[in-house]
Amino acid sequence: MSDEPKAMISTMQKDEAELAKMGYKQELKRELGLIQNFGVSFSVISVITGIPSLFLYGLNTGGPAVMVYGWIVVSFFTMTVGLAMAEVCSSHPVSGGPYFWAAMLSNPENAPLASWVTGWFNLLGQVAVTTGISFACATFISTVITFKTAFVPTANTQIGWFLIVDYSFGVRVLHILNNISVWWHAIGTFSLVVAILAKAPTHQSGHFVFQTFIDGTGGWAERASPAYVAITGILMAQVICTLIDSVICMTEETNNAAMSGSIGIVMAIGVSAILGIYLLLGLLFSIQDLQTTIDSPNGPVGQIFLDCVGERGAIVLMVIVIGAMFFCGTFSVTSNSRMMYAFARDGALPGSKFFAYVSTQWRSPIRTVWLACTLSFILGLPSLGSSVAFSAATSIATIGLYISYAIPIALRVVYRKNFVRGPFHLGKFSFPIAATAVAWIAFISIVFMLPQENPVDSQTLNYAIVAVGIVLLYSFTYWLVSARKWFVGPVKQISGTFLFKLPRLLASYWVAILKRKRWVSMA
């Protein structure tokens, strides 16, 4: 037997043994490596989805200066969150992610409640991410159809595209799309920026890009300070942190999960931060007329494409963006479905027995894939007629996910003496990084519930506070009325007796696999 198969067997046995120690059977297909694991998170963060989608919001709320410097500041603090999460992930590489961590890092008395609240906030954030991506993709499809046609988008067509896009995310072949997505994002972003910079008739000055502050187009000029505008304006930059736990949700399908999951988180944030500033600067320098770009019915990014490369070129660039959005949405649903599957496996999701199902053919949680699509569509319906729909969905996603990240990180700080490190750890920097991450999360969770446009009415209301309020009311009410009597946190599928038999069972299993693969002699 060659060294490579031996190493593969050893790693997979170790992964399954580690999962069994946490009480779970290996039900999902473990076929992802470090690069594929990184690809999932990189595709979901997807700067080529987030920046074009919120570019108008950025121009209206602080302008170029806030967009550029906000990106740098947010990237730094996002990395602290990512590093803190990576350390915990290395210790507990399981699909449940933050809600499982909350149970493991809390004291036994409070573990079920910590796990319950964390899980519901994580579920809200996961669903809202897919809603925002679906809405953005539907908007860009409607826009590109108007090029060279007489098509005029309406509310009904927007809902139609939203429905089609949302459910198309549930249809995919994960391992094939993964590699395509990474290259699509990397080469697509590079090509897009080169094209607009090379073909732009004129370029904006450095003063415009790095020093222009805009506080009037969002309606705040006479009612709020520039500081308020700048703070709320960092929402566009904060898309870099959305769903960084997608890597964690895939750890039960990843080889050497205790290291690959952690490194995947850090790599995805770092690469996305660099690629994002590159894309952001390319778009800002290529603006021809600021007011025309802001007022354009094609959206600011669509108008930049038209101004720089004409209609035919703009269609090509829009297809690149829409393709990235499709990959982003696909892996978002993938992450959603794994988290929901884990939550159902532990009995926390209504209809848990139905949703805690893994297809024997695909070794994938098919039912929660479609549940993720359905919930994201329902969440998006109330905001389809709103002028701040995408930013509202992004705020909900950010707050929901951030709260679910903050709880286990804070527990890691409070009960740090009881924390058992995994192979990836931060050493003496662990405490200050975790404390910084929690402080940043507390700050932006408040900021992203503030009004983002003025005057505030039914069309401009930031619905994030409503969504967060509903989750708080539901989770605590359900807990007090019922769940506290039966929810005990993550449920162990494997007993202690089975753990003693596990090495022998794994060895027998892999010998059978090797024979089938002709890695060992059949004689």
C-alpha cells in the first residue's frame, strides 16, 4: 500500500474518531480538502456579490472615503472575529458550529439555553444571507435584461426572478461547482477591474476616491452628524464577514477538519479583504459622473459598466457578477442546510425527525436544502417593495450571525481555563483577540439596527430590529413555555461503549474500501 492511501486512511479515521468523541456518527460524505473548504467560505463571502449589491448604499452613506477606509477597518476587526472562531473550530470541528460550541463552552447548567439561543440567531443569519444574495441576483438579472431591450422591470417580475433564483440555489453538484467558483471569483474580479480601468474614458482623482465624503443623498444632511453617517456606512464593508462560519458547517465533510476548517476561515477572510479593496478601488476610479451613477436606473455598477465598456461589454461584465452571485447563493444554501440539519439532528428544529435526514444516494441533507430555500424566500417577501431591501437583509444577516458568533467566543473568554485547545490556537494572543472580537460584535450589532435612510417610513425602515425582535421573542418564549423541559443541547448519537469499539470498526471499514478501490491486493 502506498504512503498516500495510508495517510488518507489515518486522517479520515482521526476525523471520524474526533466526531465520535463529540457524540456523532459520520453520515455526511467526507470528501473536501483544505482548498475546497476554503472555496466554500470564499464563495459565500463573495466580494463580487456584496460590493456591487451595496455599492449604491455606500455612495449614499458616506461616499468613497467611508467605503475605502471602512473596508480597511472592518477587514481588521473581521479578522479578529475569524481568528477567535478558528481557534474554537479547531477544538470542536462539527457542522453545528456556533450553537454546538456554545453548549460545549458554557457551564453545564446554562449549556442548553446558550445552545438554543445561539442556534436560532445563527439560523436567522444564515437564512437572511441567502435572502440578500437572491434579491441581489434577481435585481442584476432584471437590469441586464434591460440592456438592448425595451424590458422595464416591475415588482412582479422582481418577485418572479427572486423565486426562480432562490430555488435554483438548491440544485447543485457541490464538489464540481467548488473549484469552478473559486476560479470564477478570482479571475472574474481581476478581469472586471482591468476591463473598466482600461476602457474608462476618464478616471477619478485620488482626492475623489480617498477624501470625498457624502452625507446628503441618504437624507441625513440636516438631521445627523457626519459620524453617524460614517458609522452606518460601514455596512457595505461588513459584507466581508457575512457567513464566515460556512466553513464550519462543512467540517463534517472535510478531511483533517480540525486544521482545514480553521485555516479555511482565516484564508477566506484574508483573500476576500485584498480582493475586495482591489474591486472597490477599481469601481470608484472608473466612475464618470457621480450624480448620474447614483441616479441611474441601471444601478451604479451597471452604469459604470455602460460608461466604460458599452452595452455589449456591460452584458459580459454583468454575467460575470451574476455568475458569482449564483455560486455565492449555492454555497450559502449549502451552509444553511448543514446548520439546519445539525440543529434538527439535536431536536431543536420543528419537525426535527423529518429534517434530520441524509439522502443515502447523495449523502447530503436534501430536505434542509429545500427548507433553506423556502425560508429565505419567505423572509425576503416583506422587503421586496422596499428601497432598502438588500441592506435590510444584509443587516439582519450580519446581526443574526454576529450574535451567534459572539456567544461562544464570549464563553471561551469567560471559561478560558476549561477550554481544551485544538491543533490551531493563538497562544498568548487568544484572550485579547477574543475580547476584541466580542467588543466589535457588540458595536456593530447596535449600529446595524439603526435607521439607514431618512425620513424613516414603511419603505425605508430598517427591518433588522423587527427580525431580531421576533427571534428573541420566539426563542425565549418557546424556551420558557416548552423547550427548557426537553432540550438538553447537542444530542449524542454514539454511546461511550461504541467509542471503545470505534478504532476496530473504522479499520474494518477502510480495509473494505481499499479493497474496492484496488489499493490493496484482492488475492
